[in-house]
Amino acid sequence: MINDAIETIESGYEFLLAYAAQGRPAQAETGPGPHARPTIEGIAAAMDTLKSAFADSDNEFEQVIAEDCRKAGAALRFILSQDAIGSEIVDNL
């Protein structure tokens, strides 16, 4: 569970780096991809998994991870609330 979440975040991060560099305009995400939204949704879900896994931990480092996932998840949910996602907003993320 934790390993899968970490892998999702790592591979999603790599995808988003490449996506940000493509200069794609913000537009409706239809037709052939790649599209950032499914990757961002996956990363957000993985961060929720880590946040839940470490929420009740007594380990200070795990508490930091849970808090970082909460904060980063808020940014991801903001991006997901946009009607269109382009390279510029992904780059700023």
C-alpha cells in the first residue's frame, strides 16, 4: 500500500515534469493525450493514502510526511478544480 503510493507519486512527478515542458495550452482535456488530470488525480489519491497511513504515527518523520501530503494535496485539488489544465499551471505546481 505505502510502496504503491510512493511509486504512483514518483512516476506521476516524472510525467508532470515532462508535461510542463511541452508548452500545452490550457484547454478541455479531450481527444488524444497525454492529459495531466488523470496523473494528478492519481498522485492526490496516493498522497491521501500516505496521509492516512501516517496520521496516527508516533514517529515525527512520518508525521512530517503526513502533513506534507496534506499541504501538497490541497495544491493538487486546486489544480483539479480548474476547468482546463495546461503546461503552465502544471509547471507552477
